[in-house]
Amino acid sequence: MGVMHLLATPSPWDSAGLWIVATGAAANMACATVGSLLVLRRMSMMGDAISHAVLPGLAAAFLWSGSYQPGPLLAGAAVAGLAAALLTQTLHQFVRVPADASMGIVFTTLFAVGVVLVRSMQGVHFDVQCVYEGALEFAPLSMVDLGWFHAPRALVSTTVALLANLAVLCGLWKEWKISSFDPQLATALGFSAARLHYLLMAMVAATAVACFEAVGSILVVAMFIVPASTAHLLTDRLAPMVLVACLLGAASAAGGYAVAHASENAGVSLSVAGLMTVVAGGLFAMAALFGPRYGVVVSVVHALRTHMRIAQEDLLALMYRAEELPAPRTLGVDEACRALGAGWLARRAVRRLVGAARIERAGDRLALTPAGRATARQLVRGHRLWEAYLVEHVGLAADHVHEGADRVEHFLDEQFQRRLEQRLDDVRRDPHGKPIP
């Protein structure tokens, strides 16, 4: 029987369930605040490295203090985290070891040292499995009295970590922003980017330790990176990114607990912390697929719309040039589609232009309407102005400018065309002798 059975009730949102969700949410949000800075600084794997490298710090702090009090453990973890960051930077900067390799060398070595120290503690209860998987399901069973309020001990520690991270983040907001995007500028302005780097490493180590008891290293590593990465897909500003990352962390906690409770009622025992990680990954997948700016689906739709617009404009320009011939002529549907070389896209472009009254179809023949001719004239004008500019100001040969102008003509608006016109000596004919509309 799973540990969730100890807390199983007909409704997942009883007092015990709410304590579990609150503890998970506080842990996730604490990780998301510093995780946002890690993602912006392209140090995502540093969270993973430090969360493993703090194990020798925990073990050494326990051996030195002989107690499970959070103070010595946090201090030991912070020292180990800073040591991991410093050793990684030293190997990369002075020994010329690649950054990813130096990170792997340092955190695996420190983690191995931690395992040896833990194994050497004869007769001492130091739950390594808890460090990996956490004990979030048991959070409501270990309550502390705050005088006016009773709360799980794990919730208190994760909330303290969250508030401390927010205080440091807000107190040094300008410094974090500048050093994350331009460390050299930060140093030139008088605050050391290196000190901020090591302060961030200490925050990561302290947050990891504060959350270990509740959610273990698996969720800690995920919550350092996944909500922040998801938020980064949804916004390009730091403040909204931190806020969205925290909201996603809280949503992952609630969603993961709901799935775990449903699975327990179905007779399947699953890790609450693990399911919170799975939900966080699912939210990232949704943002990656359906994000309003960088989502795969949105990008594909935008690309299809762009290709369709270009195909329609190419067809209008082609028909306009056919009318410029000494013996003006119209195009047939099959002839126009072959000239575009776009297959189904070309035929779709014909149908859309007919529906938009840009061209008219009489049997198999196509002809420009007045509105279509005006659009085509503007396209051809931009094309020939750009050719003239490349020849006159860039010095390209006349026979080397047509292909590039074919692509650029779709992005030259009227304002840009007027600027080109002002730069040219002759706006009557292009380098090939054709009239500029």
C-alpha cells in the first residue's frame, strides 16, 4: 500500500491535501525564483550540478554538528554549492576545460565524496532515499507550532526559502537584470558580476537544501529549470517571467497532487513529487507547442500564412509583368501554377485571390482586377527600386540583383519605397531598362 493511502480521503482537498499542495507549491516557487536567473544566464545545468554537489556539504555539516538542525545543514550546503561553482569556473577559466565538462567533473566528484561520507556514518540515520524522492506525502504529519499558527515543518522551511529568494531578488533587482544580460557592463557600473554569480550559487544551494526534505532532488532539479523555461517561452521580460514561473510551479504542485490522489484511489501508488515534475513537463510541452510567440504550432501557422501571402503576391506580380509585354497576355490557371512552382499552395493562392477580388477567372484564364493591379504595381515598384538601389549604391552587377529583389519585394512597404526613391538618381527605369511604376 502506498504512503498516499495514509492520507487518502474521498476528497483530495481536505486539510492534509491542502498542506501537501501548499508545501509543494512553496518549494516549486522558491526554486522558480532563482531558476529564472539560471535560465537567463544559460546556467540551467548548474542547478542540477549544485543540487547534487551539496550532498557532501550536508554530510560534513552533520558530522561536525551532530544534529539535523537546519542552520548547520544550510551552511554546509551553501559552502558546498559555492565550492562547486568556484571549482567549475576555475577548471573552465584556468585549466581550459570546456564548461560542460568542468561542470560534470566537479559535481560528480563532489557527489561521490558525499556518498562516501554518508556511507561512513555508522549507526546514523541519514535518509539518502529522502534526499532523492522527498517525503512530501508525510508533510502534514510533522507540524510545528508558530505560536499563532500550526503548519508543516517542510512548509515553513520552503516558505522561508521563497521569501528569502524574493527579498534578495527584489533588493538587487537592477543588479540582477544588468548582470544577467551584460556582466561586463555590470562590473563597469560598480557592482561585481562575479559576486552576484556566487550569491546566486549560494541561493541555489540553500534553496535545494530547504526543499530536499519535502520534495527531494528530482523535483528540485526540475523546478529550478522547467517553470522558468516555460515562462521564458511566454514572455520576454524578467519580472513577468519570474511571476509566470512561480504560478506555473504552484499549478504543477496542485496538478501533480490531484493526479497522485486519483491514482491512489484507483489502486496505483505514485510519487507526488514525481507527478508534480511530470505536470511541470506537460505544461512546458503545451507552451512549446501552443505558446503565443514561440510555440511550434504558432510558428508553423505563421510560416504557412507567410508562404501563402508570398505565393499570392508572386502571382499578382507575374500577371502584372505579363500585361507589360509588347503583346499583353493573360495567364491560364495551370500556366500560373507551373510558373509559381508551389503545387497545391499555388492553386490555393489562385482561389484566395479570386475570393478577395484581386483577380477574376473566366474559364481557364486569369485577369487582374483594378484592386489586384494596384497591389501588383506596388510589388513590382518595390522590386525595381531595390534593384536600382543595389546597382547604384552597392555596386552589384545588373544581372546579379533580380533573385534577391524577388525575395525582398514582399517586405518593402510604401514608406521604405519612398526612402529608396529619395536615394536614387533615376526612378524612371530599373537597371534592366524596365519602367518603374
